[in-house]
Amino acid sequence: MDNQIVIENLSFWYGDNRDSPVLKEINLTVKKGEFIAIVGPNGCGKSTLIRHLNGLLLPNRGSVSMSGMDTRIEGNLAEIRRKVGMVFQNPDNQLFASVVEEDVAFGPENLCLPREEIRVRVEHSLELVGMTEYRLYPPQRLSGGQKQKVAIAGVLAMQPECIVLDEPTSMLDPRGKQEVLEAIRALNHNHGITVIYVTHDMTEVMNCHRLLALKDGEIYYVGKPGDFFASSELMNTSGLHIPQLKELVNALISDGINLPTDINTEEELVDALCR
């Protein structure tokens, strides 16, 4: 896989607070088609970090580049923002048209694309997130999960190479969370779209390729989620709650049962125990 996002020695502080940086010497390379989850306690710098990926924020020190384009060069920003789509917590803040398909068409229309190209993009984007049958619905008639999928479709209509999601399920009920997660995983697995996913819910990160953990503006872990959850030291440092399934797997391993640490579902655990 090719390197898509490269972050080198990124440090950032707000205003004149040079002595209190929000991010400290961040180094990270994201490959095309990866699914990376970012976790950490409140105030650790997660949202600040992802806002650097499409130039909403610019480094005070270091650099961030997308497909070789440095975000500090103003002439690159329009193309970078086409390549990196952002989805935020509250879908209501990203939906404003009277019907779903108009919302999804908003981005392509601002690119001044031909009408036929816009129509194709809208249809394809709604299909990717499973919302085609709701194309003529008013957004206010949709559930929270459906609204978030429409917001994702609006980003997809811009044909990004990478989607960055900032706690997109935090305001949803369990069913809505499941709908959105399934749509995001399908986009990554079936269509090769790079996903950067910020969350507080540890059950949402078990199937990502890599997990990045932040604390006090610094990266203290990048690697497989299974190895993260298997380490009591890392979990204690994070202050996060281990998923119940991982807690059970760790307990079984501690009791001498030979199990892999990358078990992510109940079915995988049953299969491993049977073997």
C-alpha cells in the first residue's frame, strides 16, 4: 500500500500558548486503504489532530501532507479537502436541504460539475451507504443513524480518497451505531477508502487495522488493537475501558488457555475455544 498521509514532527498550540502545546511531536504514516482508530481521554488532542489532516488547522511546527501535498501551502488546500472528507458528531449540523438527495448533491454542485455527473455521484453515494430508498425523504424524518449515513454520503459524493470521522456515533442509539459502523466498514473493506475514526467506544475499534492512542498530546501506542487490549499497562495508561469480550479473552489467556489476542467477535472466540 502507498503512503497517503504523512505527519512529521507535528506540534500545535492555540494562540500564544507555545508552552502548552495541544499536540507534541506527532509522527504518523497512513497507508492508502487503512482503517485507523484514534482513541484517548477527553482533551488529549484527538480532534485537534484530525483537523490537521485536511488543513482546517495548520502545524505550528512540523508538517502534514496528503498524497504528497503539504497542507501549509495554501494552493494545495482545495485539492486536499477534496481528497479528505470530514464527518462530525452531529449529523444535523451537516444536513440542511429539504430532501436527502439535495443534501448529497450540495458538494458536487459547488464543484460546478455537469448535472449528469452530479446525478451519478448522488446515486452512487446513496447506494454505498444503503440509503437509496430514502433519496426523496426530508432529513428530519430520518433516524439518527440514517442522518449520519446521509452525511457520509454527502462526503462520498465529493469522491474523497480518505474519510475522517470525529465520534460519528456518539449521539446515536445502539441500532444507529451499528448501521453507521457497518456502512463505514463496507466503504473501507469493499471500496478501499481510507478511514480515520475517532471514538471513545472501545467496542468500535476492534476491527480496525491499527489503533492510535493519544494522551496529553502525544502518541503512546500505534499498533494492533488486540495487543493494546491485552496489555494492562497500556490500558491503565489510557484510562479507557476494555471491551467485555476482550476482558474475557484476557482472563482466559491468564488462566492458561492458548488463544490469539486478535479475537474481535463472539464467533471468533467460540471457534478458537473449539479448536
